Amino acid sequence: NILEVDGIGEVVFYPVIRAYIEGLNVTAQKDFALVDLGQTGIQIAVFRDGLLEYDSYLPLGMRAIDKDIMAAFGIKVEQAKALREAEGQAYRALCKNKKVQIPDTRLSLDSRDLAMVIQCRAEELLEGVVYLLQKWRFTPSDGEIWLAGGGAYLQHIDILLQHLSGHVVKKAVVSGMQAAKPEVLQMPEYAVALGLLLCEPDSLAATSNESSVKKIIRSFFGI
């Protein structure tokens, strides 16, 4: 009923992997592994010869880091998330120590203490990724690792993963479309959303009709 009120007459469900295949244009790429660092979990997939070879989901994501920050410094989870996004670093050895203010307070903490808390949990999360890649025999010589999802913005997370796995690590870039705002295609957190826009059923692709919701989404991304 809610969908009908909003003028949505048809809902089509696609797996997340389909969105990656469309948005990243995997058939035009060399072999690579995709690691989507989400808030509640991590999606890992390996693509070889333009085809999905393996995929798995780890039900622990960036929220676990936020909870660790909350517990370590006695702050609210919203403050912890804001700290991670604004000042968080995943590799303490590269962190220059400075005072970091806790959001909505006059209190501060050392950035290296924050980095230590983040790195401990980030290593645990990424070790699960590395274990799967080793299980699937995706070695550093087989290809790169691409990071997607909002967690890809955590500073030095790519360096930490490279240190643990030995692979070259980069951020995923959507290559299956063009946009008036090209910077949008460079944002790893939009990889799934943009890929889903390309997952258009044949029945809709054959017509020029497009829902108002889809038009709004396309205009938001400038595509």
C-alpha cells in the first residue's frame, strides 16, 4: 500500500552481486576481488574472466568499530560514528598524534588512541576477508582488491588490507555508465545504487516510461 501511494506500481528485486556486475562493468575488467565495507556487514566477491567465481557475506561491519570506540571512550554510538568518519584512521603507525574533539562535547582524546581502537577491530574484520581470499586461492598475482561501501573512506584502510593480504588495493570506480557529475562515479559508497540503476528489466528498457522515483534518483546522481 505504501508503494502504491508513492506511485510505485512495480518492484523488481536484484541481488547485490548483479549490481556490482552492472555498475563495475566486470566483463571489461581484469580479474579482481571486490570488498564492500558496509555498516552491518562485508560483502566479498571474486571475479575472473568477467564472471563471478566466488562470493560471501560476513555479518560484521563498520558498526562494530563504532561500538568499540563507544566502549573505549565512554561516548554515544552516534558520537563514535562521527569520530570514525571525521578523524578515524585504520593504521596507527601512520597516525600523527593530535588532540581530537569528541562531537557535541568539550572533551578531546588522542588521535593515536582512537587509531589503536579502530585498527584492532579493522584487522579482525579484514582477516576474515583475507581468509576467504586465501581459501579461494585469489593471490596477489591474480589481481587487485577493490574497496566499495562507506567503509572504504576510513583513512588507511586500504593500506592495512594491503599489509595483511599483499594485494594491490584500490577504491572501486563505477565504469558502466556516464554522469554529468563524474565525481559520483568515483564514490565507492554509491557502487551498489548506481549498479542497480543499470539493472533494468527488459520490459522497462523497451519503453521510454520511467517511474518518478527512478527519475529523481537519476537526477540526484546526475545520470
